[in-house]
Amino acid sequence: MKPKVHKFLIVILLSIFILASAIQQASAEISATPLNPPFNLRISFDHDQYLDINQNNDPVHLSGMLAGIDNITISIGKNGEVNGWAAVHSETNTGDRKTDGTFNLIGIYKSGKISGTWTYTGKLDIPQVPEFYFVADPTFEGSGDFYSSGTIDKNGGKGYMTGEMTWTHEECDKQDTDTRSPTFGACLKKSTHVDTEPFEIKWTGFVSGTYCFMLRLKNDWEDSLSRFNAITGFVETTCDPEEIDWEPVSMKQVIYVGDHIATRNNSSAILQLADMNTYIMPENTEIVILTPPEKETKLQLVLGRLWNNTKKLWYEGTMDIETTQAVAGIKGTTLVIETDGASTTLKVIAGTVEFTSKATGETIEVSSGQQASADSSGLSDISPLDIATETNSWLPYVEDASVLEPSTGAEYLPEDDYRDDTQVAAEEQPGFLKNIWDKTLGRICSSIFPGLLAVIFMMRSKKSVATQEERK
């Protein structure tokens, strides 16, 4: 193979390798969805780099900092504030040397990335015989940057910790070795040394948090877009009633998909979804919001009674309320649904509801002024409902009676309203191929190609010089 062809092939292969790596990295960056705060990250350092620093970097190694903060948990607050703190303590097996220090990390989390700074102060305690006046204990001062190298998502993220550590220590240049001297063993001449060394180490962050946080993260549970409109008495919530204790709710509380909400004795709550539909929970009622308001919105009634007034639906959308025995399919309806765990009763105040038995799969339509029940054997016959009596029984749970005014038919929200901010933003962003170009070929054209042109120019220049020499 000719040398020129050989060089050309090497350049082509190198370009392909660089392009493939860039595309792989760009694809990962595009597909990663930043994790919304608040959350925690447990930081673990690269093992090989950790060993190398301990062997070759005395200030960092002797400070004990990396050993003390490996597996540290840093917190990312609701507003993106990043904080980490650790008290570092280590000592030898014999206990003759002890290191104590304090590590602090502050920063900000934005668009899935961490940018912060760290500081460290510490001291190495060396036991000495006081009357001999040996050298002072060494001290350590460190600072630097702490940042992520990519997007932090539900699987965690990676980054770097960089900076430098300063080690201030005294050394005895001359010691009294005269055994007859009253200062035998003392240091007669000391010198102070200040050593500063830089370092860089990779870290991997693993998402951590409470049981509820990790459960929501694992199942991709999101904000249900439901909020409390009114709370009376004692109302509680939990992400998993079998594992986590119930906690009192607050008016501004974020209710996540999968969260359980329960009213206790002499208590009630009114929930309003983002589509303006209203749910009234009287005492001793428990519900679970299974999906956020979308084309197929689902809510589970675990126990008790629930008033639902559906006046708006997403474009071509449906709303289902489930119990153990049945499913009520709602389209522009005002209804009451009740369950004691063994049977479910549907009462329709306005509109028509599709009532489906989970036991048999049978579906019936229950209209205004009618009611029906479902149990393990199937559906009951449809019977009359006294709408006025049923409506009046809900008056104690509302301050404004207009909340109970029945729906006269669902207003379907425009299709554009169904798209949330994320979808709209995604549509306004360049497409996937455009992103790939910007992050790969676009970068290559502006950086690698000029280098290749320079190589070609040099090769041609050498050839031209060689030709001229041959002519001479």
C-alpha cells in the first residue's frame, strides 16, 4: 500500500471513530431527562484514582479528606440549592495519629447539572511528649470545584471534583541529642513547610431519598396536578399505606400520582384537578389518583364515598373511577360513587355513566336519577335515585352550594390545551437529527476538519518541497 493512501486511510478511520464517539455521547445527552429536585445524591469516588492519589499526593492523602467523604450524601433542594457537609475523622490502628477535619460543599443545580465549590480544613494530631517541645501538628486547607459532567437523571449522574490541598507542617532540622542536656530530645531548630498539590477525581452519584421518593422515582410517578381546594378536620396522605405511616396534608401540598389520600372521622376534603374537575371526599374516605389529568384519567376509590363533578375533559378524553368491584366511565357527568370494600354503588346526578363489573365484564349505562350496584357476582338492576335527597346530604361538606351544581355536559378542552409545557417545549426544540448534527458533525466541522485541512496542507507542502529539490 502506498504511503499516501495509508495515511489517508488512517485519517478516515480516526474521523469515523471520533464521529461515532460523539454521536454516542450526544444521543445520551439528548435522551436523558433531568431529575427534578428535591433529591439526594450519594457520591462515590473512582477507586483507581483514589488509590493513585493516596500513593502520590501527600497533602490529600494525609488530610484524610477523600476517605472521609467517600459515599457522602449531598442534598439538592427544591430551588436547586446544593449542600454537602461531613465531619472527617480517622486514626491509625494504634491510635497514635488522629486526623479531624470539616468538609463543606455548596452549589446550584440547574437544567440537570451541578456546579459548586468545596472547602476543607483539617488537622493531624501527633501525640508528643510536652516537655520535649516537638513540632506543631500539621494542618490542611483545601478548596476547589465540584461539578457534574452530564445530565443527572433518575439513574444518577457523574462528574468531577477538582482543586488543591495545602499541607502546612513543621520539621525539626536540629534536635538536642546530648543525653546530659536538660533539653535532651527537644527540637533546637525548626522549619515550616507549605506544600500544595492539585488533584482531580471522578465521582458517580446515586440518587437516594426517602422511601416515598424512591418509590415515586422507580415508578415514574409524577405530579398528579391535583390540589386541595378545602380541608376540614383531619386529612392524611401516604405513598404506600402498607409501608409508610400516614401524615397530615397541607393546602399547598403536591399530590403525586400513586399517593393515597384519606379523610378521618368528622373530616372532609375537596380536590380540584388541573382540568377544573372537582372531587368531594366526606369522612372516612380513601382515594388514590392513578394518573394525572390526561386523555385517560383514572382515580381509585378504596373506601367511602366520593362526589365527582366533571365539567371539562381533555380533547377526546375519558375519566374513570375504579373500585374493587367496578369501573365508572365518565363523560360530562355529576355522580356519587360509594364502596365498603365488598360492593360499589353508583348514583348519577346528571349525565350518563358507563358502569362496568370487574367480575363479569358486563357494562350498563346509568343515567340521571338512576343508581346501580356491583359486587363479586356482577351488576344489580338499575333503580330510581332521589337526586334532591342525595344532593342535600353533601351540603355539610361544602361552604358554597354552587360546588354541587350538576354538570350539563362536558366541555372538551382544545387539543392544544392537552399538551403540557414539556410537550410544547419539545416541539419548539430542534428535532433529534438536528440535535445530533449540532452536537457531533457541527462540532467536528468547526474543530476537527480545520485540523485535517492543516494535515493535508502540510503533506502537500512537503510534496512540493520534495519536487522542487528533485528539479534542482
